[in-house]
Amino acid sequence: MNFPVWDLGIAPGLLIAIVATLHVFVSHFAIGTGLFLVLTERKAYRDDDKDLLAFLKRHSLIFILFSVVFGAITGVGIWFVIGLINPSATSSLIHAFVFGWAIEWVFFIVEIIAGLIYYYSWERLERRTHLIIGWIYFVSAWLSLVVINGIVTFMLTPGGWLENQNFWSGFFNPTYFPSLVSRTFLSLALAGIYALLTASFQEKREFRLKITRYAGKWVIINLLLFGLSLLWYWKVFPDRIIEAAQGAIPITQSMVGWVYIFFLALILVTLTVSILLPRLNRAPVAILVMLLSLGLFGATEWVRESLRKPYGIYNYIYINGIFPDQIPEINRNGVLLWANWVSEEAKSVRSPDTTGYEIFRTECMNCHSLSGYMNVGRYIEGWDQQYLYETLGRLDVLRGRMPPFAGTDEERYHVVSYLTGFTGEPRDYDTGKEVYDDRCGNCHTIGRYRDIIPVTSDFSQSELKEEIIPMLHEMNEDMPPFTAGEEAAEKLAKYLSELSDTEGQDE
Amino acid sequence: MNSIIHYIPDLDPIPLPAPVWLLKFLLLLGFVLHLIPMNIMLGGLILTGISYYRKSDFHTGLVRRMSKMIPVVVALTITMGIAPLLFLQVLYGQYFYSSSIILAFPWLSVIILVMAAYYLVYIHSFRYKKLSHSSKTAIGWTAAILFAIVGFIYSNEMTLMLTPEKWGAKYFPDPSGLTLNLGEPTLFFRYLHFLVGALAVAAFFIACVGLSDKREKWFSSKAIKYGAGWFTRFTLVQYLVGILWLIALPADKMMLFMGKDIAGTVLLFLGIILSLGAIMMLNKASQSESPKTLVFSSGIALLATLIFMAIMRDILRNAYIAPHTAMENIPSFFQASTIIPFIVLLLVALGIIYWMMRKFLTMKAKT
């Protein structure tokens, strides 16, 4: 909130996700392909295999166009995007790790120059020298991962850095090694997937089958190792993060599901089209495999990004640029006084459309948009003003994992008035489940995180209706009062007691 | 608190991991290393574009050579651009992020424009023999224009970040990031100064291409003449543009280079003298039988001019920022455990690059 907030019209997270996934995908595949190229080149020399050499030469061309151009520019692109969307967290990262990036840049220069020379010098340099340059390429590309991995994992698990702000405590943080190992295997698997694609274009049948099998083995072995290293990665996560993946954060939970699906699909499809029936490996199939791997990548990156919510750097700074320890002060003095980027008009006029909107922009539009994905209106449709007000006071308890609302009660009221413009008509609920989803499901789940069943199963339907539902906010301050009316309470009570019954029968 | 200072974000609470002078040195070093390939790339594309309309053997030869080299020069421009962007952010993040958010859409479009232009120069290079004359002309010019637009967006960003008093009026009426800094009186001449400079440096580069071409003697001497001629013309135009830029600056900033700031004044003076020297030496080289030493000395003078101009640019930036942030008071420490590895690795990397380049430049010709 130190910085202006870009009101770009779509969910900012989506923009980050697209640029980051594409970049990380291409850059990983550039690392793995480095190793694939040198190992295969050596094999080609040993077997004196001319076809294989011609294949590698072509392989390295597309590789240059991908990694040197697309990888490099999207890498800068990530910087542009995070600087625009999360400037405060980016500034923290740059201050903490500027020389880490500088070191990565050194590796990057070597990588780019070696990659270009490797491509331009096929058959013109001595074989041994050409191989050495290939190795220089691979090692420097992998070393950039060694560096950047420290910074990426730091954001999720800053470890000892939070106490001492020491570069190396943050760099070698608790998830550093599992992440490095899993990324390395994934990059090797991707190199094989890319080879499957270029193999599929080979004219000679025998040769195509041979490369396909060779690349297939490369993919399967590395994917399995990647899977194992994910398990290790999982074990070192702190509890709060595990909880997030197991239901505390809805989006994370569904992305974890996608990771499994893409992983299994990728292994099965690759096994079929490369080892069992290699003749199937033609362009459309190879592209399908490529897309599956992109899906796997997108899902794993999305899980990692969403686990970090609501922080930009875990336990250090929220995504919206507020430091957690500033919250009490902001609550006392008001966010209008505190934020740099609210207009004079918003401070003096105090209307929903300026004051409410500008506070919402300052605190919430790093994640929410006003239309499309993450559109705030979608979540609050049909809510009454009191419920909205009460919910805004408890944002940090919700499963979406948001930072708490920071500001005075009056400021919160301005935001509520502004958001009331999006709620529309008060809602009529047809079933108890709808009431549950709208009024309880944003904090509770059935059977998992903050399970609703054990806390309601001891009560009868009428107790629930008469004593529990109207008293929630007194039982636990984290809960807003129930404001949807008698009829909805009745439906909810019925639904909850049936829920406990069915659950009871299962046991 | 007055309403101008009001919008400038607070200093990041994490201290700088190196003294300001060191970060500034690295910023300037990186900037010059980025500036050189950037000029060759942009100016080179424009000069190549013009050569398309001249059908002599020399121009055809020039286009062919440039088209092979440009993709590599683009790679260097981007790679070398990363370091200054990094140090700029750590030193001036408060200013830099704020103004880039205000200009968000054009600023982000840089990525797409660069990517498009980059692929175009690759197509131009790899399909050189297959493409028709007119499609090559079109591709070359499109790439040139895209890069020129990127430069223009950078000029917008680099000027807006220095004028925080304008931020509020630009941002609050429309926070969607769809704006440029066109109201800035210095914008036009500043940009023109970069554009003309790029043309001059690219002309110089063509003279160097001539110098290093040992196979075709006629091309070599023509290229040096061509380079010298255009380098002279563009540099003379550059003096005019430079003066206009200086005049467009607010009076107190202009005076920095006219006596108020000793370093600024001396650097401007030296820059003019050295660039005149570079012009004279290069012209002499174009008439000489053995031009090597002259071109080389001229290149040193040009390099020094570029360095001086980069430092002047920094002096100007400081003058804009000084009333709001005292750079010398920003808390910092010396993070030896990362700075030393950085320097050591950089030296090792330079050694490896040197080895690779030597192998590359002495490898056998294509069979």
C-alpha cells in the first residue's frame, strides 16, 4: 500500500500465473535439454551415428529459439509483472537478494553465450570442444536454477531469515533442497518430452522409433524421481501450509488434485506412446504429451503460489504490501492516513465510490478484480450489509486466506457500502446446503479442515435452530452472526442434523 | 508534509546490502554494457533498413552481414539489460515501481514488443536466402520500429519516475495504467538523443565490421568509409539534439551542466571534445591504408564519451531525486558473503567466455 495499485481489470494473480508458468516451463526445459544434448551427442560420437547427430543439430536450433529468446524474455517478464502487481514484496526480495540475482545473472550470461556458440558451431569445432561448450551450457543453466531456487523457496518458507535477515539463512531455507531436487528431475523429464516432440517429426521410421524409445525412458525415469522428490518436499512443509493444501484453501486443494491427475496421465500416456507402442508417437500425440506436462507444471506452480497466501513473503509481508505488525497501528489511525496512494478526495469527501473504492483498491485489488475470475461480486452475491460488514472484520479467518482488513470501523463501513453495489437483491435459499455453502462453507468444510460435523453433531435440529445458529458469534468471536433470517436458519439446521446423521451411519 | 512528497513510497525497511556508491557503480557499468549492444541493435536495424533501398553490392553485403549479427546483438542487449534493471530497482524502487505502475500497460507491453521483434530478427537471419527482398525489408523495418517503440516507452518510464509531483494527477483519474508521460517537456529530446546516439554508434559499429572483414578487401574499406560518414553526420546532429534537450530541462537542472555542478560541466565538455576526436580519427582512418590503430583509438574516445554521458545522466537523475530522498543516507551494509562470490564468479565467467569466444572465432569455416 506504499505503492499505487494497478486496476488492470482482471485478477492480477492470473497474469502472474500465466507469465510465470510459461517462463518456468521453458526455462526448466532449457536446463534439462542441456544435459540431454551433451549426453546424446556423446553417444552419437561413440556409435558414429550420423542420423542422430543431424537430429541433435536440428533439436538444438528450436531449443535456442525457445530458451534463448522465449525463456530470457519471459524471465524479464516475470520481473515486470511482479513489480507491477506486488511492488512491496518485490522490493523486499530485491533488497534481501540483490546479489543473489546478480550471481544468477552471471550464470545467465555464460549460459546464453555458451548456448549460442553451441548452436552456431556444430561440425565446425572439434568434437571434444563442442561437447565442453555443451557442458558449460548445461552447468551454468543448472547453476542459475541453484540460485533462483533459493529465492523462490524463500518466499514460501523464509526460515531463519525472519529472525536474522541473513542472506544465507533465507537462501538455504527449509524447502531449498527438496525443491532443487524436484525441479532438477522435472527439468530432465521435460527435456525428454521435448525430444519426443522433435522425434515425432523424423521421417525415417526406424530412426523415429529409436529416438522415441530413448526419449521415453528418459521421461519415465525422471518423472518417477520427480514424484518421489515431491513427497520429500511435502514432508518439510510447516503445518499451516499442509493444512492449506488439505482443504483450508479451496483453490489449493483443487490444484493438488490436478497435480495428481496430470502426473498420472503424463506417465501413462508417455509409457504408452514411447515404450509400449512407439509407433504412435506422431506430432499430435507428442504435442498432447507436451500439453500434459505444461498442465502438470501449471498445477504445481499454482499450488506453490497459492500455499503462500495471504503473504508475499511468508510471515513477513502480506500480498497487499502491509506488514503484519503494522495492522494494530493502521486499525487505530486509519488506513486513509496510513496509505500513500489514496486521493485527497477520498480522504475529505468520504463517499462509498471514492473512499470505499480506494480502500478496496489499496487492500484488496492485489487479489480481487471487479469482473471475471476472483470477481468479488461473485462471492458476495445476495449478502446483506450486516453480514458483509461482519465478514470483512474476519477476512483472515476465511478459507480464502486473506490478510485481515486493516483500518477503522468507519473505513470498513465505507468499503462495505462500496461492495453493497455488487451484492444485488438479498438471496432466497432453496435448500439447507445452499445456506451452508454461502454462510458456513467459507470457513468450515465437511470432513476436513475445520470440520463442521463434530461441532454440530451433538445438537438436535431444534437446538441448532434455536440455540446454536443464532448464537454463533457468541460461541466464538471468529464467527459472524447469522443474519440470513429464520427460514434460512431452519433449512440450515435441518441440513446440518441430516449431515451428522449420514456421517454417523457411515461410521 | 506537503502533497508532493506524500505519494512517494517509504524506503524499504531492509537496508541495502552494499554501499550506495557500489550499487551505483554496478548500475552505471551495467547500463553502459547494455547501451552499446542496444545502440548497435536499434541503429543497426534502421541503417540496414535504409540500405535495402540502395541496390549496390556494398549495401547488399552490409545487409547480409548485419542480418547474421543482429540476433546475437539482441541477445546481448537483453542479457546486459538485466543487471542495470536489477540495480535500478534496488536503488530507486520507490520511484521506479510507482511510475511503472502508473504506466503499467505500455510498460508491460515492452515484453511482448521485444519478443515479437526478437523473433522477427531471427526469421530475417535464418530465412535470409528464402525470403523475398520486400518481405525482408518489411520484417527488418517492423523489428526496427518495435524496438524504437520499446525505447520510447523506456524514456516515458525513466522520466516519469523522476517527477513524483506528476504521479497523483496521472494516477487518480485513471488507475488502469493506460497512459504515457507525453506531457513531459524533456521527453521528446531525451528520446531523440538516444535514437540519434544509437544511429551514430551503429555507424561506428559498421566501420568496425569493415575493419574485421579480412576476406573482402573492397567491402572492408567501403564499410569504414560508410561508417565514418554516417558516424560524423549523426554525431553532429546529436550535438544539436543534445543542446535542445539541455534547454528543455528545468533551468536548475540545465545549469548543472553549465557551471553549477563541476563534475557535470567537465563531463559535458570532455564528452564534446572526445566525440569530436572520435569523429576526426574515424575519418582519418577511412582514408588510411592501415586504419586499425585509428579506428581503435576512435573507439576508445567513443566509449569514454558514452561513459561520460551515462554519468551525466546519473547526475541529472540525482538532481531530480535529491529533494525527496537523500541517497547517501540510505541505510546500507557490506554483504561480503555475497558480494565477494559475485565478483569472483564474474571474473571466472569472463574467463570462460573469453575461452569460448576464442574457440568460436578461430573455428573452421562452414563446409
